Amino acid sequence: MANTQGPEGNYDPAGSTQMFRAFVDEGPQGRRQQPAAPAGPRIGLIVGVVLAVAVVAAVAWLAFK
């Protein structure tokens, strides 16, 4: 663990300020593009939400009938 000083001289035991500055200074040229997520999980999520809404609507319809 590095014992570093923050910009105002505050004690930063984890060195998080230094790590944050290194991350910011790296900029977009240092980051790699993430590959596009496959459509499978996204379609499954949409189907799951639609089914959940249908079940809630059916239960509400039966409850108020």
C-alpha cells in the first residue's frame, strides 16, 4: 500500500487519488472497445419481463373480478 498525499496534502492511505488520476490521465486511447453483447440474454430478459407483466395483470384481473 502506498501512503500518498492528496492534492491538498490530505493523507490518502489507499492511494485512491493517485489511482484515479492515473485512470483519468490514461484517456480513451488506452481503453479497448468492448465486444457487442450477444442478443440472446437481452431477448431472454425482454421475454421474462413481458411474462412477469402478463402474470401480474392476470392476477390483478382475477383479484378484481
